[in-house]
Amino acid sequence: MPATLLPGGPIRATRDRVTALLGRHPVGLALVAPYAAFIALVFAYPFGLSVWMSFHEYFFTAPGAQVDRPFVGLRNYSAVLSDPGVRQAFGNIVVFLLINVPLTVVLALLLATALNRAVRARMFLRVAYYVPYVTASVSVVGVWLFLFSSGGLVNKALGPLAPDPSWLVNEHLAMPVIAVFVAWKQLGFFILLYLAALQNVPRELYESAAMDGASRWDSFRSVTVPAVRPATTLVVILATITGANLFTEPYLLTGGGGPNGASTSPVLLMYQRGVEQGHPDVAAAIGVLLVIGVVLVSLLNRWLLERD
Amino acid sequence: MAQTVSGASGQVARAVVLFAGAVAFLFPFYYMFIGSLQAMPDTSPAGALPSTGLTLGNYREINAQVHLVRSLVNSGIFTGGVIACTVVFGVLAGYALARLRFRGRGTLFAVVLLVQVVPFQLLLIPLYVLIVRSYGLADSYPGMILPYAINTTAVFVFRQFFLQLPDELFAAARVDGAGEVRILRSVALPLVRPALLTVVLLTFIGPWNEFLWPFLITKQTDMQPLAVSLANYISNVAARAANPYGAVLAGACVLAAPAVALFIVFQRYFTSTNIGSGVKG
């Protein structure tokens, strides 16, 4: 490299050509190379492979074995779409999202607004709110299992109002409990996102709203909510992605998507069909459909939230 | 007058909301800890405040079942490997994306944005095929680490950090004739400490808490991180134990403690601005 720093005819010409080809700081290419290779190896290639697998007959083989993997068109997709278990799992995710996303947005915005104006104990409250977010799902699932078991604290406290069958083995309540669990666990992160957005709302907007005689609720509705709308779009999209990725909770909290598949998620199904039963091609098709679903829901949300 | 009354009642309402929130978030953790110390589970509301009969027996039980130390070492190696790769390669990538002009930078940045929205679970099956079947990395640390090796949010945090450093810093070094590598080493890296702590914190919670991936690729119990061995205990063994919840909660406390402790000690490096910049780019 030092040679290029010297003034001189031929060297300068070489340098110009290098600049035209690789940019002003070619060393940047070397610095990003490991990360770019990582993206290619762990995201881009598997992404392509996933789509490819979903259109072929694919099964597990011993390392290095050469086998024929014939193109089967949409066969994996029609197998997936005609499978009642798959339809149930996608339906479960719709139930999950209808409960989880509104709950997350409302509670996160409410707590962030309150926290933004709080004077005392801010640090304590902030930490209290994101402790569930930083803790392993497996760990907090342990205590929720205990709390919501048929003889657990929640049912003891409810007494005669306790549901029967109990929460996690009740086919109408299993998915809602999971939706509430995930909202509870992720809320701290979304509160942080809203806090960042709230700090960018100009104070004058609140002052002029107060001058117009707006109540606290009015100014929340007419100033805060529109001002944090981009953050809301982000929260809704991230919460949707989190919901689509659901695996640990149905696997552990409701004992493998029970009762009778009432809390099975598409990812749990991908694991069961792909790894346990050895049909990775079918599992890949479920994955592709899941991502298409997430993209459609995200676009719909964005359109709903950002139109005027 | 009316203004101050509504102000006071507003403050009370706010305090109630904030406090209720804190209780809802913290109570399960308190209950987890208390439950892990009880020899017999007492699930009545009064049992949430036990005065006697606390014991460490549940910790002995879970240790006998899942070998806590071995699992913690596995979790530590998995997490440490991810943090090391993320810090080393993430700093380089973040610096280059923020301060250097080179061909392909815009493309790479667009790809990175895209990566953040591709759900990992879509890649589950192909990654399993590649890492377990093609590369033969089942039951190995590299196999565990590879899909998590460089945390993209961390790259964003580093990039954001280097973007906000004053240009004069870099201009002065260039005038002195320093090369780009030299500038990175002696100007940028010595300043990176605050971003480094944020990155370590948010990278830590990924692999330490991750269940699905290590669960898929570790079949040997002596290679499983704690999240996996505890989950296996919950789904297979617990039903047969004398005080199943006690042992589960003891394991849950051991798994939760390092993350919770780190975030309490270093909480000021995990703020809305840090995370906001990471997510929004």
C-alpha cells in the first residue's frame, strides 16, 4: 500500500485505475470480506437452497452421497396445502397475531409514554421492563408452566373461576396464553423502541395542544400516536416476524403444540415434518409459504398504518 | 387550580401504571426464585411468601439430572465464540460500511438490511441439511456457532458508532499520511469501547438464550448448552421427578442469572438510542 502514497506518473495511473475499479478505499473490501462471506454462506445460499428444495424431491442422505433429486414442480406445495395439520398451524398463527400484536402495541406505547415522563425510579423501571426480554424463553417458560398448571398459582387465585380444562391443556386457551406470554416477554424491547421515538417528538407540539385546551388523552391521541407512527409500523412488523417464528413456546409450554394441535406453529411443524419425519422438501415448502405470509402481512400492516 | 389537580391525579395514574407494569414483569422472576428454594411446591397465594422450609435441594436435583457445569460450559463456549466472531468481524465490517468508499458497499448494505427481515426459521431446514448432513458438524461447537457467528444488529451498531465520530479525527490522520488500516487501528478502535459493550450485551442474549438451533444439532447430552438440556428435562424427565417444578425452576434460575446480572450491571449501555440505531440502521 505505501507505494500508492508516493507521487509519480505510472504509480498514480495504476492507482487511478484501482480507484475506478474498486473505489477510493479498496481495503474496505478486505474488511467486509468475512462478513460478506458469512452472509453468503449462512443467509443467501441457504435461502436459495430452501426455495430449490421446495420444488424438488429431497431427502436426507449420508455426507458425500450422490443421489438423484428430481424436480417435482408444486407437489410439495400441494402436499402442504392439503394437509389439515398445516392449515391448522397457520390458523393458529393468525389467532396468535390477532391477540399478540394489538396487545404489544397498546401496552408498549402506554408504558413507554408513562416511562418517558416519569421522574423517579426510571432506571429501576427500565430494567424491570426488559428483564423478560433478555432472559431465555426456556427459563421463563419453566415458571409460566408452574404458574398456569392446573394446580398452579393462577388457578388457586381464581378459585371457582379457573378454566376447566386448565389453560395450557385447553384448546381454546392454549394459543391465547402463548400470545400473552410472547407479548409479556418481548414488551421490554418494544418499549425501548417507542422510548427512542418519543424522545424525538418536539415538545412544542404538546405545548400548542395544551394551549388549545386539549386534555392529556386528547394530546396523546392527536400528538403522540401520529408522531410515533413509523415506530408503530416497525413494532407491528417485528412482532409479526417474532410470531411467525414461534417454536420454543408451543414446543415446551403446551407440550409440542397441544392439545390436539391447537397450539402448533408452522415452525414446530417444519421441525416435525422436516427433521423428525425426514421430509425436508415439505418442510422447506412450509418455510417458503410462511415467509410469503409474513411479507404479505407486513405490507398490509404498512399500508394500513401509513396511509392517510 | 384545575390544572394542578389534574396534574396530580395524572401523576398518580402514571405511577400506578408504571408500578403495575414492573410487578407484572418482575413477579414471575421472584416466583421462579422462591419456587426453586421450596422443597414442596406451595401454589396457594400465601405460598408466594414462604417463611420456612427453604432448601437448595432442587439445585442438587437438577444438577444430578442435567450436569449443570458441563451445560454451562457448553453455553459459555457457544456464546463466547459468537461474541468473539461478532466483535472482530463486526468492527471491521461496521468501520468499512461507515467510513470507507469501495465498490459494492451500497449493495452489501442493502443486502444487510434484507438479512434483518429474513426469519432465521426459514433457513432452518437448509442450514440443518448443510451443517449437519453436508459438513458433518453435528454435536460440535463450530456447528453451533456458525449460523450466529456475526450478529447483523451488532454490525449496525458499530456502523452507527463510526458514522457519528467527527470527520476531523480521520482527516487529521490522513494528512499525517496514515493508511486506512493504520487509521482503523490507532484512531477508530481505541474509541470503540462504549459501542463494544452495547454489542457484547445484545450479542450475548442471542446464543445464550437460543434453544431451537442447538437443540437441532446436538444429540449428545455432553454437548448441549443449558437451554437445551433444561428443555429436554422439562419435556422428558420432569414428569417422573418428586418435585418436578422445583428442579425446573432451579435450572431456570441458573440459566437466567448470567443474562439478568449482565443487564443490571451494564444497563446504561442498553438504552433506547443504542437499540434504536441498531434496528433502524
